[in-house]
Amino acid sequence: MIYLVSVIFVFSLLVFIHELGHFLAAKLFGVRVERFSIGYPPRLFGVKIGDTDYCVSAIPFGGYVKMSGMIDESMDTRIKGEPYEFNSKPAWQKAIIISAGVLMNALMALVILTGIFWLEGEKVIPTTVVGYVQEGSIGQKVGFQKLDKILAVNGQRVQNWNEISQAFLNRLGTEIRFQVERRGQTVELVFRKDDLKEEKSEQLGIYPFIPAEVGGVLSGMPAARAGLQEGDRIVAINGRPVADWQEMTEIVRQNADREITLTVLRGSQTLEVRLTPMAETEIAEDGSRKIVGKIGIQAVSFVERRPLTFTQSVKRGFQQAYFTGNMIIKSIGWLLTGKKSPKEVIGGPIMISKMAGDFARTGFINLMELVAYLSIMLAIINILPLPVLDGGHLAIITVEAIRRKPLSTQTKMRIQQIGMALILMLIVFVIYNDIQKIFF
């Protein structure tokens, strides 16, 4: 149920805010709004107030504002030349009206991100030490090893994991050089431009060092029954020293239904705790099943929250919005140049629904953060010069301004029909792509 409620909330909010931008701009310049629709035609239900029909339409994942004297998704060709019609307004007013939805999405994202930074502060992972290198990842190919300390990225010093991630993502598509301290020596690791073609290469596959400290104990599990407590530091298992959370977890997983002895630091005391990891079945990405051991503990939170003033929050909101938009534009570029496949880059309504449910489970603020990122994505996608999208309408306005006369109604209709067909095919494709990614 949380997935359904979350996706309805996310899509409705995104579409409403976007179309509200068009609506308010149209009213500002005296354009009559005939319909404010959530979803694409045909119309399902709604209510008419004044000149405007506020309604919900059949094809989801979008919406539109129908203005008098404008040929759009409604395929209405009635243009009378009345002063309240969209087509009667000067090009600069039409451009503002069409751009208002994108601007509204960008503004909403900025407001949400600023609010999150102001309320929550900035989340920082205060380490540059690698705790885990994922098997088969691009990070392993580049040469990262456990306990590497990352000193700089392309000569820029890094102080925490956030700076490493941002420096890497900002430079994707170029050669990236990591200066790393390894066993007292400095080595250089290089992410080459061609490495971007590797699947999931935008995810470096390295993770920060996390100490083997208990952050939470799940009731009814072996750790709780054995008396482990929050704050306990596990330093050895069966006499074998463990360096971090990942190493500790791997040993526990290998000992399903076999008793193990944990050496635990609790304050100034050293304790020996005996317990038997519970056997559970896990399904790997390739569909294979594996029995693993679990004891029911959670890692200690390794994230620092640094409070920000309102001015700092606005600045960080701008920076995060710009960073997100830049990554989306890069992804589109990788798709167009063949560096990334549609399967890797494109996510549709099913994937967004899953993300919305997952984010909602972790709290309303996290769900709103997802809304902000999706709002930026919606703004960028909508401004692309494709038929039906806002960018397509802007392209028509630009062509008409250059020609100093409007395109024919028949030409505009043909453009919209092609655009609607492309949108429907894209919806089918992204849904198929989502099913492949999630279920197969």
C-alpha cells in the first residue's frame, strides 16, 4: 500500500506543480485556460469552474494545460484570433508561458532541497578510507584495494567521502586520477574515458570504511539473545581479528548454524560472546540461492549531520540542484553517443514507483528529496525540443518568430500527432525497460 500511495503522491505533485506554472503564466498574460488536466486525453472526470475544466485524464504520467488558440495534446484546432487566445500573444509572452512549467519544477526542487538542508543539515561521511571494493566493479578494475586512503581526485584534495563522490561524478566522461595512500606509499589509480562504457561504471563500486560497531540490535535474533548491545565493538571472531563491518559480516555469513565466539569491546571491558548465526536463504542477482548466516545487528550510523544556516542551506540547495541537473544532462549525452545503453540510463514509472515506495519507507523527508530530484529531471526532459514537450512548443514559437508568421494549423497538427505517437512508444519502452531491470 505504501508503494501505491507514494507513487500517486509523487506523480500528482510533480504534474500539478508543472502545470500550475503554465496556468499562472497564462492567467498573468490574459490567456484563457480551457482545461487543467492531470494525465493525457481522453478526459475521465473533473469539474468546470469559470472558463476552466479541472480534470483527470486517462493516460497517466503526465498532464497539460489547454489554452485557447493553442494546438497541443488535445488536438483542438479552433483558432479564432481572439485577444484572449495563446496564438494572439507576442512571441516573448508565449515563450514565458511555455517555459513556466519547467521554471516551476526547478523552483520546487530548489525549495525542497533548501528546506531539507535547513532542517536536516548536511550529511557527511567523515572518512576517505576504502572499506569495501565490490567484486567485478569498475573500482576493482581501476585498482582500488581495501584500506586505500584516497587523498585527492585530479589533484584536488578530498576531506570526506562526499567530496570523493562529487569529484568523481563531476568528472565522469573524462580521465580521472585518484591519488591514494596504500601501506605508507602514494599510488595513482586512473579511471579512463573508455571505462565509462563499462556497465554501471558511473557507480565506482567502492564504499567507505565502516567500523565493526553495533548500531542497533534486532529483537528475537541471535545477537539480542546473546546480550550484544548498541555501542559494542567487535574486534575478533573465533580469535581472528576483524578490521571493519564488511569483514565481520562476511565471517558471520559463512557460519550459518555454526556457533562462533565474538571478542567484543564494551567501554573498557573485553568480553567473549558465543552465539549461532541464524541460517537464511538469499537470492543472488543471477537467481541462484545461497544459505547465509545472520545475527541481527545494524551498523552504527557513520554519517555526521552538520547544521547549516538558512543562507548556507540556499547555497547548498542550488549546488545540489545544479549537480543533479548536470548528471541528468550527462546521462542523456551518454545515451545519445552510445556510451550508455537505454537499460542503464532510462527509468520509467515502474522504477519510479519502486523508488518512491523505498524512499517513503525511510521517511517523508527522504521521499521529498526524491521528489526534488525527479522535479529536476522532469524540467530537463520537458525542455528538450521534441514534439508535445514544452521544448517542442518553444521550438515552434522560435521558428514562427524567425519566419514572422505562424506555421499552418495542418503542420502543427501533424507535429503534435507525431509527438503523441512518440510519447506513447516511449512510455511502452520505459515500462518494458523497468520490468527487465526489476524482475529479470
